[in-house]
Amino acid sequence: MQQILTLQAAEGMVLAKDVEMPDGRILCGKGTPLTPAIIDRILKMDISHITVKGQPLSVEGGKTLEEELRDIEKRFSRVKHVPPLMYIKKRLMQRKAASRKGA
């Protein structure tokens, strides 16, 4: 999932979180595929950011999933004998992979 500027939204992206009005009302629900009309409506409501599934925009200096998983491995390399920390490492890696798939 990736938070982007509403101006960066493109047709076909899918919302990963509800788009809410300042008063808390939901304008578009999670899972909604973006269309030009929906993007225009969100822009007219002065909503500056939305959260979309996956990583549709590359971020300069951003890491690939493989690089991020390697970093996690490296951080936990000294504590391989501590089961609770190995469990945390496993969960971190699972969450990182799931977030990149747009889950």
C-alpha cells in the first residue's frame, strides 16, 4: 500500500483505505478502482492524499522488496539463537511482503 498525492492518482489504481471527508463521511470506500470521474471528485473535495494498493509509483531512493528483506535479515543476524526475536523477524518479513502485494 502506498500513500500518494491525489494529483498523482491514475485510472485503474485501487484504494487501499477509505477516502474520508473532513467531517468523517466516506467519499469512496476501500477497494474502489479509480476512474477519471472519481479522481476529479476527490480533487474537487480538496483531499490532498489517498492510499492505494501496491506500490504504483516508484520513489526515488526507494528500496526493492528484496533489498528490504535483506536489511531485515541483516538486522536480526546476531540474534538467531533467540526464538522470540526470530518470530518477530519472521512476522516483519511477512508483513513487508504482504504490503508490497497490496494485501
